[in-house]
Amino acid sequence: MTNAMRRRSQPSHKENQPSGFVRPQAGNVHNFQTSYERYSTLARAEALTGDRIVAENYFQHAEHYFRAMRDNQS
């Protein structure tokens, strides 16, 4: 199998993103807060449906933006 064939067989990252996903701009506190709220909401929704793995992933994303907001305030 050639490298080109391996690359084609790997799934696209876009398939794993929620619909309507917009990557936030780095460095903007408002974008950090918006992303934090978005991922927190997604995490809670997944936790309610019982998908703990996906919920934990979203909680980790939310935590990243929470820390970014905190670090930006210092």
C-alpha cells in the first residue's frame, strides 16, 4: 500500500465535527466564552443521552476554553 493510498483511506476530520461547527478565532475572550458555553452545552446534552465518552470529550474541550479565558484575564 502506498502513502497516497493510506492517506485516502483515513477519515476526514470534518466528519467528526458537529454540524454548524465554526472554529473560533484564537485570542478573543468573547470567542473563548462562546466556545466554552457551546462545548459545555454539548457535553451536558451527550451526558443526558448516556454517551459518556462523547460527553467527556466535550467537557475536555470546554475546560480548554475555560482555562484560556482564565489565562487571558491574568
